[in-house]
Amino acid sequence: MTLKNKLIVLGLTTIAVGGFVYSQIFIRKKNRKDLILIAREIAFTWKEKLGLTLEQTQLLENIIIEFTIRKNEIINADKPEQEKIRRLQMVQVKEHNKLRKIFSETEFNSYVGINRRIPNDIMDSLSMS
């Protein structure tokens, strides 16, 4: 292969890899923006339900983003289901520990209680349809 052909192949490879990297950055950036918007909406909902301060709401938004990313990584990992469940439970314990630091005891208990009822409320609304 001549030097000219090698340079052409190298240039095409560089363009292909660059395009792939750019698309991944763009997709992740878009997903990150979506995640931030969703986390902000969820935090605002909790602000209303629990009467949180602005500072608590902002901290909650950050915690939601952090732990959503962690949970998604676990869910998308190529691991056995039991391992995923165990790791998700560990992450939930860490998430609750962080939440305890920003919530009062009453707020935290309300948060946990409401979260536990959500799946039942969803199932009840589906069965009524």
C-alpha cells in the first residue's frame, strides 16, 4: 500500500471515529438535558408535596440526577438479575442516607411512604381503566 493510500485510509478512519465520538457526545448531552428537566420536575413535585425549601429542592434535584445515572448504569450492565437487584438495593440505601441529610425526619418518612404507595396507585389506576 502506498503512502498516499495509507493516508487516505487513516483520514477516513479518523473521520469515521470522529463522527461516532461526536454523535455519542451529542446523544449523551441530549439525554443529560432530558434527565435534568425530568429531575427538576420531580424535585418540584416533592417540593410541593413535602413543603421543601428552595435549597432542599435543589439538593434533591442533584440527588435524583446522581442516583438515576447510577441506577441506569446498573440496569444496563451485563450482569445477572440477582446481582442487579442486590446492587440497586445498595444504591437505594446510599440514596436514602443522602436524603436523610437534607430532609427532616418527618419529610423523609413522608417521602418514603409516598414512594412505597406509588406502584400500588399505578396498578389501581390501571385496573380501573
